[in-house]
Amino acid sequence: MPAASTSTRTSGSVIDRFVELTGDSTPDGINQALSVYAYIEQVLSEGGPVIVQDTPDSPPQKLVIF
């Protein structure tokens, strides 16, 4: 069996981390991620900024997706 690509391993580890943090199932995590990504894409396509804050004390930052 061929080795997994870097993007596959990375995606798997991100999903594993999501499941670990939330206790949700992998399919639920994928559905939530797609919902959030679709929302972000909608806001950006309409010209709006997406602002994030790492912690309550950190400064707001504009999210940029390439």
C-alpha cells in the first residue's frame, strides 16, 4: 500500500485533534469544518473581513486565506 501523502496525514491529524478537543465524531467534525469554511468563503466573497482573536487579551487580526 502506498504511503499517505503529506496532505492526507495532515488532514488526518487535524481531524484527530478536532475529535480530541470536542469529543465529536469524525463525520461531525468534517461537517462542522465545511460549514465554517463555507461561511468564511461567503463573507470573503461578499467583501467582508473575517476577524479572529487567539485569546481574549490578544489583538484582533484579519484572517487571510490564500
